[in-house]
Amino acid sequence: MSAPPSDGLSREIRFFHRGEIVRLPDVPATRSVLDWLREDHRRTGTKEGCNEGDCGACTVVVGELPEHTDSPGQAVRGLRLRPVNACIRFMPSLHGKALFTVEDLRGPRGLHPAQQALVDCHGSQCGFCTPGFAMTMWASYENHGAAGTRPDRAQLADELAGNLCRCTGYRPILDAGQQMFDHAPVALDTAPVIAALRAIADASGAPRTLAELARRYAASPQARLVAGGTDVGLWVTKQLRDLGEVISVTEVDELKTIAHDAGELRIGAGASLEAAWAALAQRAPSLTEAWRRFASPPIRHAGTMGGNVANGSPIGDSAPVLMALDAQLELRQGERMRRVPLDDFYTGYQANRLEAGEFVQAIVVPDTAWARTIRAYKISKRFDSDISAVFAALAISLDGERVADVRLVFGGMAAVVRRAATAEAVLRGQPWSAATLAAAQAALARDFTPLDDMRASAAYRLRVAQNLLQRFWLETQGGTAASEATSIWSVA
């Protein structure tokens, strides 16, 4: 296959939309789905709010054939449906997929049950965010309908975590989310969608195998690799950066594989955040809240854990957990492969040990990591869909009453995510006691000199880190500091 144009254009992309296959030649590689819908296609039901994947006003639903996606959960009659943010989704990523917008929603009386329920429950005032809510609710309606389930309010709140409303509040919207299942059932006819997706030729110009991706990137190491675009998309929409040549990795199914073999869990770098977090939480249920609170479902469906780690944000929530699990990164440059411990990968703010033409191929977690007691704590101003002020991933192994091994990893405390080496040394080999805990808390001040910024002061961050270490100690002592004790859903 020949290389795509180097002028920032994509080869022809083909996707299903509004009952037909859409063919778009020479689409700019960083043209967002939102801009195409509103400016080129004149479909203005999808709104632009924050333009950074936070508010959900631009929510659309992407449908994929199950064999080309790693999304956990049941397919909807042969199709995977996932809500995503159109504002930071680049058009080439739609190749071979189906795009559904609010204009697609229909019901026996005109409105789809999700829309009718929003009307009946007074779930809309200004209406600006409503199309996004309707699309997320439609995906929930289809997914639960296919599974024969109905979500409770807590599940609906999780599913709607990527949609913000500042008018009605969430009570009437959650009411609508429950009431929509009481209407006469309306199901998406997936047969023509599936037939169209199977008819679309695999000629987008994007690499389709790992070997092809490696060759392409080795030949053009100055190019930008893009997966879900949930981070890189903001470089375009907010920083107005020209990414130059872009190589999409979304069609490399090998990169999406999650497998267990030879005593280790291997997460492909192209696996979605949702699938990757699900794999981690399956082995360590204590990570479930960190999974739920990582961004929002639309971000987790589109973004990848490999991208989150490779981009190296000092407040990225994946890296602390993976570092506490002794994860290694499998790096590839052409045919050459090597492994680097994650805690040795970052060299500075958004700087790492990747060489020219080298990329993250997989994240590898050894089975020995699961023997430790592990907790992950996120501190942010908002519970859902917010950036951490401090993120702590703490893991410990005890030999009787003594600390055999320990990992104390923090995000938001330095220019990079890193371990608290001094505090770990204070704990290792010592009794897991209140006195040793106090010494480790004091040592955190020697490990980190946090910054003051809009999210938190340096003093607050240090105190929070020390308090989280105490919470970890209390929970390992059989205390009652578990997150369930403070959940609003635990209140009768």
C-alpha cells in the first residue's frame, strides 16, 4: 500500500451516515467530525460547547463491527455503539464505521423514547446540551435493550458523566433516562448498517498491521501518531497547532489486543481506555472507582491507554496505577523491539525515552503485581469528568507485620508522574505501624515540591498526598474508609 499524502490530507475515507455510505476524498487529517457536520454537511443538531471533549454538547454515537473494536459489553444486534465527542474526533477515524447524530433519532410519534422522556420529565431548558444528552441516552437505550437490562440511577449517572447540564440539574435528566424504557420499544435496524460497513473497502491509507505501522513510522519519524485524539485533539482545537503529517493507528486491530500469556497481562497500546481499565479492574477490583472517574465514557471509548501513557501528562491517571503495578512499556522501532520500565520512561515534562520512529506497542503488567494490596485515589474539584489535583496509586506487600515491598506513586505532584522513592525507603522492611506511617508522610516532603496552580496550592497537594497515605494505611488495617462509605448512592 502506498503512503498517504504528506500535505496533511487523508486518502478517501468511507463511512455510513444517514442511510448511505459517505465517500470523502482528501479530507484534512485533523478535520473534526463536529466541524464537518456543522460546516460542511450542514447538520447543526450537534452542538459546539467547550470544544475540548468535556461538556458533551457535541456527543455523537459511532457504530463499529465487533471484530474491529475492543469495547467491552454486548453488541447491539451485530453492531457496537459508543458515544464519543465529535469536537475532538478527527474525520479519518470514521473510516469503516457508522456515524449517528441527533438527526437520526426517530420514534413512532416522531420523537425517540429518549427524546420524549426528556420532554415529559422537563429535562431541558435552554436546550443547548440536550442533543448530546439524547445521544448518550440513545446509546444506553440500545445497549441495555440488546442486553435485556435496565440501568439504575447510579449506572445512568455513570453513563451520562460526559454530559454537562447547567440549567435543569440532573434529577429530571436521570428521571428521563429511567422513563425512556417505559415507552413502546424502538430498536435500531442494524442490518443495513452492518451490510454497508462490510461493503466499505479497506482503502483509507492508514496502516492496518503492526508491521506496516512500524515501517511507515520508521520512514516518517517526524509524523504524529494519532489514536483516539482525546489529547492530541486539544492541540488542534485549543492550541491551533499544525500537526503536519499524521499517521492514524485506529485501523491496526493488533494494537487493540488485550491478552494474558506467560505470566503477564499485555495491553495493546491501541486498546481503548475503557477496555484497558476494565482489564485492570477485573484483576484488582479496588481500581474500579479510578476506572469510573477517568474522564468520561465518550473519552474512554475513544482514547487509548497507550496514548495516555506515551503523551506523558503529569496529571494523567493511567500512569500512576500502571507504575504501581510495575508495568513495562513494549517499544517498537521498525523490526526492533525493547522493553522499558514505566517508572524509567519519563525524563521530564512531556519528555520520554522514545527514539525517532519508535512508538509504544504495548503495556505489560506482570502477574506478581496482583499479589500486592493496591488502591487508587483521585482528588479533583468535581467527582466526574475532571482533571486530578492529586492522583495516588499505592501498593504494598506485607510479610507478617513488616513491609516487604511498596510502591507509592503520585500524579500532580511533579513535572512527571513518579514514585516517592524516599517515602518507600522509609517504609520498606519496617513495621506497618502508625509510627512508620508518620515517618513516610514526613518523607513525602523530601520526595516532592509541588507547584501552585489553578487546581490546588503546593501546600494543599502535599497535605492531600500525606492524608491519602494515611487513608491507605487505615484501609489496610481493616478501617472503614472505603469509597462506598461516602458514596451518594449508598444513602437510602
